[in-house]
Amino acid sequence: MAKTNCPVTRAEFHEQAQPVEVVINGNPQMAEVKEFSTGSLGWYLNGKTNIKVGDKLVSVQIGLNLTIVGSKELPKD
């Protein structure tokens, strides 16, 4: 399978990327702009929220990575 080329540079990402709103069970959360230790670029969300199971609320932990496909191969600035 052919590799996907990332359409932005690292500099463009760092200068222009904004946090992304993610709604989980009606609760808005903000995924923050991040350069991962692997070199990939994207957004990261870590937090907690409550979700109803039947008539009870359960506390859940959120761990979400949004990774730009092909960003790991971008040259380092």
C-alpha cells in the first residue's frame, strides 16, 4: 500500500493547528495540539467524564489520539 503524504509541514502545523472539540456523551472536551514522542503530529485528549449505564453513572477515563496520517515521516525542522 502506498504511503500517504502529509499535506502540511511541521512548521505549518505548529503555527496554525488549533485545539479540536470532541463531544463525548454530550460533554464537550478539547483535544490539544501535540507532537507525539514518535514524531507524529496531531491532537491529544486525556480526561474523565461520566456515562450512564442503565440508571447509574459510571466514571470513565478518556484517552484519545488524533494522528495526522503520514506526519511521522515529515522532516524535522
